[in-house]
Amino acid sequence: MLREPVSGIVTVSAGGLGGKTGRYEKRLSDLAGLYEDTAAYEEALAQLGDPLVYAVEDFRPNDQPGDLIYGVTRMVPGRIGDEFFLTRGHIHAKADRPEFYYGQQGKGLMQLESPAGETRIVEIGPQTICYVPPYWIHRSVNVGEEDLIMVFAYPSDSGQDYGIIESSMGMRHRVKVDGAGGWKLVENPAYQPRDRATINAIMTRYE
Ligand SMILES: O=P(O)(O)OC[C@H]1O[C@](O)(CO)[C@@H](O)[C@@H]1O
Ligand SMILES: [Fe+2]
């Protein structure tokens, strides 16, 4: 089927996408279990009244192989204890699908983890392109003091697998304040590395 071309205006300050086909929001209560400091999490929920942590507006033409989903993510600044606000994070269900991010505003990180547990960090500021290669688990972290706004695009049939982070008890590292206005990576002591069979299954999970 021949589709009509479209354009979408990105409203940077609001993280809005003109012509969007969908929007979803994640509030603090949706992010239970993601943060290390559960007492600080409960306290923030009680004190802040379930604030918005991130919102995504996207354009999804369809979910057919070969097509593209694009959108805008807005993440508010904040911390739970000494850990910066983050997205749930995932690997693509079709794990060989890549993703592209383009920073518009704010100061963020893309935290990437290979199936074997190697961590990479890509710092994302305005006009930074971040390429997430196939097979990398990815999560965004707002390490700044304003909203982090990023445009993204990924193949329509990628899908998201959130269970991969749950089953390893989180990602291998956590991003925390360094006490000097910046961030640092800290090992997650609960992390359960994937065994060889699991890694092999992920590396061959595609169509
Ligand atoms: O899907 P998550 O891990 O909750 O995080 C949201 C981010 O990932 C995406 O779903 C795209 O893969 C974006 O919409 C957004 O940047
Ligand atoms: Fe993704």
C-alpha cells in the first residue's frame, strides 16, 4: 500500500509531536522496583503525589517489517535517593533491530548493556545523535536539571522486551550523583549475569 508522506513538528519545550498517533506516560507509581533505594521511592511517591517521570508521543504508521516508528520522549529531572530518573529500559523483542536518538534539550545519558553484561554510556545533549546498535539493552537517564527531550526512531516491528532487565535484577550499573554536580556509575550488587545459553538465545532472536 502506498502511504502519503507526513511531517511532524517537534515542540521541544513540551516534548510534543505534531501528527502523533499515540502518547503514553509513565508516572512514578509505574516504575516500582526500578530504583535501588525502595524507602526513598516510597517516600517520593508519598511526598510528590505520583509525578510524571516521562512521556512519549509517537507516530506509528504500522507494525510491518521495513517501516519506521518515530517520536519524542520527554523526561523530567529528578532523583530517587541518589539515583537519577530513568526509563524502564528494554531490548528490542526482535533483538537485531537498532534505534536512533537525537537530543533536543537537556542533559541525558543512554545507558547500554550488552547481553553479556558490558556497559556503555552515550552522553546526549542538544544536537547529539545516539545510535543504539542491534542487541543492546538501552535505557535513558536524565542527569540534568531540566526536561530531557529526545527524538527517536526505530523499525516498526522491533517490539520491546522489558523482562530482560527484570530477570537480571536490574542493569549491571546504576547512575548516581557523584557529589560534585555530575554523575557516576555504580555497580548494582543485585545484578544477575545472563548465562551463555541465554546470551546465545538473545543473539539469535530475530526474524
Ligand atoms: O520503552 P521504555 O523503556 O519505557 O522507554 C521509553 C523510551 O523507549 C522508546 O520506547 C523507544 O524504544 C521511546 O519511546 C522512549 O525513548
Ligand atoms: Fe528501544
